[in-house]
Amino acid sequence: MSCLSKSIMLGIWIGMLLWSFQLLGQKLPTSLDPFISSIDFSSIEGKKPTIEIQKMDSNLYRFEVIWNIKKDLPLKNLSLNIFPDFKPIYHWAPHLTPTENHIIAQHVFRSPALIVSNSEYYLGIVPDLTLLETKPAIPWYLDLDAVNNKLTLGFSKSKITEHVLYEKEDITSFSKGIYRLAFYVMISRAEEDFENPFARINSFMWKNWGSKLFEKGEPIRNNNLEPYIENTYAWAFKYWRGAVWQQFEINGIEVGAPTFIVNVTQSPNYPNEVNEREFRSIWNQAWFNSFRSASGLYRYARRKNIDSLKRYAETTKELALSFPQKNGFFPGLIATEMVDVEVAGKKYRRSAGWETKYFGNSNRNPFTWDAKHAPYHVLDMSYTVLLMLDWYTELEQDQRLLDYAKNYADALVKVQREDGYFPAWLDLNTQTDMEVLSKSPESALSVTFLLRLFQITKKAQYKIAALKALQIIEKEIIPAGKWEDFETYWSCSRFGHDSLVDQKVKRNNMYKQNTLSIFYTAQAEMEAFKLTGDRHHLKVGQRVLDELLMWQSVWQPLFIYIHALGGFGVMNGDAEWNDSRQSLFAELIMEYGLKLDRKDYLERGIAALEASFVMMYTPENKETKEQWQQRWPFLGVEDYGFMMENYGHDGFTDSNGIGIGEFSIYDWGSGAAAEAYNRIIDHWGESVLIKR
């Protein structure tokens, strides 16, 4: 078998030869023959690595590769390549690598794995995270090359060249010493692994790492979330009230809600001038939804008998009902004009006041960044009216909420496409399909809404429309992993917005994917199962849930300086840890655990809920608080409850506060996390969070 050579770079790059596994004097176990044709390894100055193989069971092997570098060397990387012995038709990796220089950096190792399969063979590769519990001298990486049928693990430093994709550094300096790389090889020919490529690996990773940390009390050590809830509401409605709470009149009715976003310059402890980060606004959107947070506040106020907080929630309900419907459709936000104010020769951005208010829609869309002219977003509308139904059925039977939802539903079923999907965006004037992302899993959220509405009204057309949409999602979206939604391309991670919509990244044979749309689909399948009793929906929903869980952290990396277990990432083109969406996901994961009698799902759901509070600036989060104070040393007691939506957003972290942000979104941060907690306590009882 031939060797592969690397060319000399800049006169200092040491040549590396890749040796096939057979040349190392050891053959692959015969049971791997149908799955792996060969494994190539970097050699250093002609020296081969040491290979150790351990058979764990008939379908699982552990490989450990050890390089002994005798002197300091500048290298491109140190790696091994696994070549499957079959032609996969399905590929999965946790991050995109569109060129051969791109890598899946260690920073995004939440539940790291490489998966390939066809109708006969399944092969999964899982890095042994136990070795990474001691911070390696050089970071690990993964890569998936579908075109050349190659799976790679290695060592290399990386650079960020997109928001957020990683490329190998031109040169990585390897100090002399021992470099160990270990991984598990998982094989199967069982049909269940072709139908659900994620279940086996998910269970393995949680059993080996996640569950052990959970039992030790991670991610919230004392498992008591009440202080976090108290901090949330004291922050929003007491210490930061002037910056957070917005109240005004619409048609003679007093309305209000927390503002979309605040930043550290609005802290009562900030010594300089306020500068608002974005336009002052209140959103009822798929991310930032004031009505969702208000329902959590209402639950808490009812449980604790706090009338003042209940009034805040009711005022936000009035605001949601004031959003004007046009033939059933309605805007997703209300905002003020902004002005520049000059103070001591410097300009600062401020709101012009609620007298200048206007309705608009999310500017996270493919058409315009101007919220005034942004089109209706079906996802945002369906989510808001779904929340209205929850309020109506669980909190108070305000008929206006049901009527508002029915008006929208009647309009929604009229714009359903012939193929079953619901459009993504509707023109403001004509209310017609704008034909971008019109065949996407965003439709799944509308499925859940219509099924819930059917249960209340028994109006058959809602159920028919919902199940038709779910059927096409099962046929076209789930098998292909086509998890595209608005956030995939039109938020901060814009890679591919001009070339990849509806297209796979060829080198990875994967779509750019986002976890929100995976969640919407798992939620819709659960709703269909509860309504119909058909276990097909439970089985498909579990498969989708298992894919979602591949973005959940199952371990505690030393390069993540906050508690990470249970937290979620965003997509395979971004780098966040502990993103606020985990509060949205938590109860659904628990619900699947209950229906399927799966302890691991219940643990994962609770871990996701607890992870939702890890980013809060509060004494209860010792490590996080230290990171906040490294970045913003002026923060004090009045800022307890301030919470960034995620960690490591820009793709790297350090112990000095890099990875900590500068803003807080109540409706996609502490307010959203508090809502999830209060909802779960209402549904499951406080014993669900008993101390471990």
C-alpha cells in the first residue's frame, strides 16, 4: 500500500508521511473489514505512531494512537484518516468544512462525532472525551470529506475565517513530547441505526460522560433554581426597570413589555453615557417573544401571589393583543425611532420615545434589514398564537386570545402550499408567498399550532392542514437533514446565504443546519402523537430529537470556563455554547423521556433547563460571575440577573472573559429561562428538580 507525502512549506514545514494501517505491522480486526478499508496515520520524521486497539463489544472498538515527537517541530497538523469500505449516502458532522483546509475545531466539540451510513452499513466515530478532560497541548479537530470518503481526526491550531468556520493554521508548533489521540469506532448493520443514525451514539456519549456529571450535580451544583428566578424579576422590574420595562398606550389601553435588548452601558453601575445597541423595540418573534416571557411571569406571580408582577404580565398580554391583524396576519414587533445624541463631543444612540412607535417585523430575513419594511414571517406569527393558546388553556380563558388565534389560523390554511408546506415569508401588501425558504421545516411550528387549535375548536380543517404539512416534512426534510430556517442564513452566521439555500455543502454532503427547526419538528411529531395516538409520530419524533441532542454538551471542557453540561449549540456554522434555546428545548426532551420511559432524556431535559441559567451574572454562578467581572469589572449587586444569551459566540474563549458578551435580551435570556422553569414546575411539580 502506498504512502502519502506532504510537501515542504516555507522551508520549515517538516515532511509528514501517511502510512496505511497495514504498514504499521498490525491489521484491522476482521469484524471491521466491511466497514473500514484502511486507516492512514501521520508519521514524524519516518517514525510511526503506536496503535492500541481494544474491543469493547461486538459493535464497538476503542483506538488509541500515540505519537512521540523527539524535538520541537513546526507542522501543518498531526492526523489520521479513516476510509470507509462502503459508499455512504448519509453523512453527519457537528460543523461544516467546505474546503480541505477547513476543520471542525475542538471549540465546537459538544457531542462530537462523525457518522456515515448507507442502507447496509453504519459507521460512527466518537473522540474519547476523557483524554480531553486534561487540556491538550495542541487542540484536537475533526473533518468529514464526503467526496473522498474520508473521516479525519487530528491535532491543529485553527483560525476563524467566517462567522463561524475554522481553518487550519498554516503552521502549528508542536513541542517535543507524547501526543495521544483516542476515539471509538461504532459499527452496525441494524436497520434501526439506518433509520435513526444518532440514537446509539447519543446513548453512548451520555452514559460515558453526561450522566456521570449530571449525577455529580452539574450544571447547577445545588439544583436550586429559585434564586435565579428571583434575580431575573428583581433585575427586570426593580434594579434595571428604567432601562428594561417599556410602557405606553395604544388606542387608550395601557400596554407594555421588557425591551428587546439592553447592554452594559445601561447598567446603573456603568460610569459613562448610555449607548443603546439596537433600535428600541419589543418583539413577538420565534427567538425574542415578550408574550412567552409574560406567561412565565404570570405563572410565577400566581404561584407566589405577587399582584405587582402579575400586572406586568397582563400588560404584556394587552400589548400582544394590540398588534393589528390584516386579514388574520399581524406584525412581529413594535419599535421606536432612534436618534443620535451628542454628549461632550461623542455621539450616542438613543430612543426617540414611544410617541414615535411603529409596527414592523423581524429584520432577520433575506429581503431587508429595515424592520418597517420587513415582510410577515409565518414562523413568528404561528409561535405567538401558539403561546396565546397556551395562555388561554392554562392561565386564563380570555376569549380574545382564542379569537385572535382563530383569525390567524383561518388565514394560514388559505396560504398553505399545494405541496403541504406553509410559506416562510408573506408580502406585506399582497400577503402572498415570497418564495424563499418556502419548503422548509419552519412549517413544523405551524403544525403544532394548528393541532393545538384543533383540540380546542374541533375544526377539522386545522388538523387536515397540519398533518398534510407534517407528512411532507417527514418525506423531504428529515431524511435529508434539511434543517434550514431564518436563523440558518439571516442572522450573524451568514455563510451560504447567497449560495447554499436549498443546497448541500458538497464536500460534507450536508445542508447548513439549525437546531430551531429540528426542535420545531420534534415538537410537531410529539403533538401529532398525543392527538392521534399513532406511535409512528413518536418514533419519528424520537429520531428527530436524537439529532437535536447532537448539539447538546455532554461533558465539561477545560477550554469552556463556565458550566457546560446540558447546554446547546445553534447550528453547524456557528460556535455558541449554552445558547438560550435550551430553555425552549428542555421540557420537550423531558416529555419524550416520559413517553418513552427514558431516564437519559429526563436527565438531559433537566440539564438543559439548568444550563439555561448558567450564563447569569449572580453569586450562584461562581465561575460565570468571575468571567463577567473579568470583562466588565463595574458590575455589581444591582446587575444580578443580567444574562448573556450564550457563551463563546465568536468561536473562541479564554480565562480572562473572552467569550462573555456585552448585552442581555430578557426574552432570549433570563426571562425566557424563567418562563421555562415556571412552566415545567406548573406541569411537572417541584419534585422534578429534586437534588441529586
